[in-house]
Amino acid sequence: MSKSKEQYAPLMAHDDDDYSSSASTIEAADPALLKSRPVAPAINKILAATCVILLTLLGFQSLYVWREHAKYKKLQYFDTNYHNLSIAGIVHRVANAKSDFNSPNETIAAAAWDSIQSGHGDVIVDPEWAAKQGLPPSFEHPFIPGKSVYILEAYHMIHCLKVLRNHYMALHTPTAQSPKKEAWELEHDVHCFDTLRQHVMCHADYNLMHSEGHNDVGVHQPRMCRDWDALRDWATENSAHWRDHINPRPEGELWWNYDDKGSDGLPVASLGG
């Protein structure tokens, strides 16, 4: 029985006219295909519009960042010739030496801390000068028209330390003179804790401190410090005459026009006492 051979027959290729005709026939048979054709161009338009919006927002964000950077770059160093204030002065000091401020005798230590006048850092400046430095506006002195009151940050940190120490010691070793807990402003203590944290981070002091591993970091270590005495003198010359307080102010106590006689209660030419 003879086996018939299958003959290979190539598939018929459609020419362009036949293919176009077939496609037209399919689309005519299914109108939904005609409606779906504009979808791709519509999506492209939406994507293009989205990109334009994002690029515009990015441009505004970049402009904002640039302006903020320029502002803070300007704030990096103030006009140190303002009333002879200079932050460039560097002096040698010894850190963590024994003093009245860290005395184991709390009576002595408390007296040292209580003598600090952190309000010495409230100063007055010309508002025009402050504006040129890029500083935010501050309030006008109530008794010296035309002068704005600002607080030197270093003295604000001292204020916070006084508050927190006072409250801590009142809990640790309460006395008849200790402030009553119910009179404390918790929000203020929280503010001071976080202000100190931010101050440390902002200054990012990279000095390496020695230690023997027993709560003695940096004891008697020489340091290079900004000149606190010069800062005190400048604050004296531009004093707002404000008396600071760390607990509810007694009735009738003087706020303004206070004369601290140029003393802030902190050591002179030393970090100790």
C-alpha cells in the first residue's frame, strides 16, 4: 500500500491592502475598538500635565530651599562690629574643675546657682540692624522706645539649667525654700529639656574628652572657649535691664529697670568659681 506524501504549502501572506481591509472589517464589526483608540493619547496628556506640575513644584521647593540657605548663611556670623561685640575671641579655660557650682555641699552649690542672673542676657538692639542680620522681629522694649529686645542664646541656656536644677533638687532634697511642685510649669521644663538638646546638636562640639571611666569625663581638661567675659561686658553695655525668674514671680517683684550692676553671677576668667 503506497503512502501518499503530504505536500508543504506555505501560508498565504497578506499584503498591506488585504490587512488594512481586514482590520477595518474587524473594527466595523466591533465599535468598542474604535472608542478605545484615543485612550493612549489621553494618558500621555495626563502624564505630561502631571510632570509639568511636579517640575513646577520642584522649582518652587528649590527656590525656597535656596532662599532659606541664603538666609541661614547670612546668620552664620553676625556683624561683630555692632557695639564692639565679637564672637571670634578664643580663651583658654579648664573644664570641670571643682567649684561652688558643683560643691557636694548643697547649701554652697544652691547659693552659687541662685546668684546667677540669666536675665543679664536680655539685650536691646536697633530693629533696623536686626533686620539686616536676617533676624526675626522681636518685641519692643516697654520703656525704651525704638529698641527691640533679644535674648542671647547662651544666657537662655543658663536660664534653662537654673530652672531644671532647681526643680530637680526640690525633688531630690526638698527644703522649706523649695518651690512647690504644683506651681511648676511642666511645659516650661519640657521646653528647656528640648532646647538644651537642640543647642547641643546645633553646636555639635567635636572636642575629644578624656575619661577614666568613672563619671569623670573631661575633668580638669584644658579647653579653648569663646570669651564669656567679653559676652558679659557686651550684654552690660546693651542691657534691657530685665530680671529673670525661674519660678512663679513673687507679687510686686521688679521685672524691668533692674540693675544687676554688670554682674551675671557667673565666674570671671574661669568656668569654675
